Amino acid sequence: MKREIIQTDNAPQAIGTYSQAIRMGNTVYLSGQIPLIPETMELVDGDMNMQIHRVFDNLQAVCQAAGGNLNDIVKLNVFLTDLNHFPLVNEIMATYFTEPYPARAAIGVAELPKGAQVEMDAVMDLS
């Protein structure tokens, strides 16, 4: 099985030695997305609500570049610098996903790249 690199200008470019996503067969491994605006590579201005929306929009862009969408995600990892924002993640996530929802983990972390307060990565199945 050959690895396919997934890349789109509609999501932030990689800021390190990684790809936006890698497809192996019907499985797509999406790298972590923080609330960067693709055109400027700057963090979105605004509250946590805006940051979470931007992360989901970035993930959606990578999903689409791979030939899928957010509802094809089977595993989602959410990293938060403040777990008090977890209810807001649930609220916003319900506007992007339909049931059955993906398996998910929410992890509290001390720090994220570029001072972001939220990051998410995922595994998508296109079968």
C-alpha cells in the first residue's frame, strides 16, 4: 500500500516536519490543527468559540482534500489548555458532525504551538 500525502491551501500549511494528512488505503491520518487562518498563518482573533470553529474548519478542509468530510472521521483527539472549555467543544462539535459521532478523547495540556488554546487531530475512514 502506497502512502499518499494530502495537502490543501484551504488549511494552514505545516509548520514543521509533517504533512497535513497521510492516506493509507481508505484510512486518512490528519495532523493536528490549531486555529490558524490559512491565508495569514496567524491565530484567529477572538474568543475560544472562534478558535474552536477555526480548528473544525481547518480539519474540514483537509478532509475534503482527501475526498471526505468531517462525518468520515472515526477518531478525534481534542487537546485543550483549559478543560473548562470542553462543554463549548461539545456544543460546537454538534454543529459540524452528525450521528454516529466519532470516538473521541479530550486531553488537557499545558501548552500548544503558537500559544493556541485548542488543537485537534483525527483519523478518517473513506471506505
